[in-house]
Amino acid sequence: MRLLMLGGTGFVGGAVVNEAVRRGWSVTVFNRGLHGNVPEGVRRLRGDRTMPDGLAALAGGGWDLVVDTWDGAPRAVRDAARALSGAVPHYVYVSSGSVYAPPVGLGTDEDAPVFAAEADAGDGDYAHNKAGGERAAVEVFGDRALLVRAGLILGPGEDIGRLPWWLHRIARGGEVLAPGPRDLPVQYVDARDLAIWLLDRGIDGVGGAYNVVSRTGHTTMGELLDAAVAATGATATLRWTEPDALLAAGVEPWNDLPIWIPRGHEYRWLQERDVERAHAAGLTCRPAAETVTDTWRWLREVGRVPARAGRPARAAVGLAPEREAALLAALPA
């Protein structure tokens, strides 16, 4: 199989490239050549898809599958899809659950309304960019476009820093502010499982939209943080704290304490989406302990969370040590 990866040096793109190489595929990546590296044997084409003639390096090529993770201006997806319409039979666009237009209920499936966004739009916010990217891919490839609506993505290579924040924090040891309840279900996908699924379905010629994430409760906050304690070998004590106390203290779910979204929160749907379509189509999710352990091993090798390839940095996640200490001190004994 011949894969064209648009990007290929970031988190998800890197996981896709590594999986394709593992399979023995012929892999070509197309990017500006400014960030990261690719495995030995991968062909690298250079170009800036946001510039006039920026796709020229793709001319004359032919592939069996293209995967695109772009989250900038939708028009870049449209232009790439048009340039490749005669060179590849199937277009896989890695989108996001963020495309769903509010209000979004628990158990949302792929038929729910998405944000209105144009295929030729310029750069906007993340949700509209992804919705516009979906529209662009479908505009050109129709039912030969696979829209992969990922959820929370974890695993080695993570460039947002959610799981890495917890691992680094727990590795420091001591008393750790842990957001309750322990049995709160968590829904996410390991980037490697995401890559396996989208390549499998891509070569099958599957089209349409899929929520590609684990079932709700694949793990819990307790299991995830216990796995982090085990992986790091830290002498850390998890101090489980009820959601009401944290919210009353101004703790912001998802950002201040990454991954955590308590029941009743307006964004709780991000971890309670309907995923039966993807699982019926073969999605398999590895145990949470494997994701946590492998992420810690990778972090020890690289030292810190890498910068996002080719896109502006997102706001840092996680409580500052002094704020966490103040919150812990204010809790009843």
C-alpha cells in the first residue's frame, strides 16, 4: 500500500506514519520540513499548503490512501483534496468531536448537527476549522471521504500535555489533588489505536463520519491515576476530592485538572459520546495501563512535551504547583 500523509511529524500524524511503516507500506509525507523527523525509508515532500503553488510537490504522484490531520483554515483541506482528486481514491480526514454544534447531549452520535462552516473559509477557531475541513473533504471526495471524529487523544507523542501533566505531577510525589469521584468514567482513544483503525478503514474504502474513541468507562479517573502512580513508581498520595468542592474553589475542569469533566458539566458529553458505529467497524482500544506506561516511557526519553508541529501553541494545561498546594491546604482534614 502507498500512503500519503499530509503532515506526519505531529502527534496523530506521527502515529499514522509509524503504523504504516510497521505494516511495511510505502509512505510519503508532505509538509514544510520545519518540524520533527520521520522514520527511515519514508519519502518526504516539501511544501506549504497555505501558499500559492504550495502543493506543487504533489503533482504527478499516485497513492492508495491519503490521511490529513489539518486543523487550520478549511480552504487548505479543500485545496489539497482538489489537488489529489485524481491521484488517490480515498481521503481520510482526522476531525474532532468538537464539530458538534451546541447544545450537545450525552450519547451524541454521528447524526447530530455540526457547526456551519464553509469549505473555503479562512482560519478560525478549532471547531469551525474542523467542521469546514470535513465539508471540504466531502465536497471533493463525496462518500470516498472518511471523517474521523476523534475525542480525547492520549498516548506517546501527545503534544497537548494532558496525560503528561498528570505523569509529571505524580512523579514529583507528595499529596496530589485528585478530582473525584474515583469511578468517574473516562472516554478517550490512544493515538496508536486511532491510527490502526483509520488505516484499516481507509484501505477498505469506508466513507462517512465516525466517532472514533473508546466506550465511556473504558477507564475511570481512579484507574487512570492509579496507573500513573504505578508507571512512575512515585511515592505519591492521591487526595480524592469531590467535584463540588473543586468547582466552588474555581478549579476549571479539563484545563486545570486535565482529562477530568465531572457529571453535570456542560462539556460532559465530550466523554459520553455514542461510539457504536466505530466499534462495529472494528475499533479496538488497548488497556489504559498500557497507554499510561508507554506515555511515561516516551516522556522519559524526550524529556518534555513537544511543540505542536506547524501550528500555534495551545494554552498550557494543569494547575501550577503553588495553586495546587493552596487548594490542598484549604481542604478539610
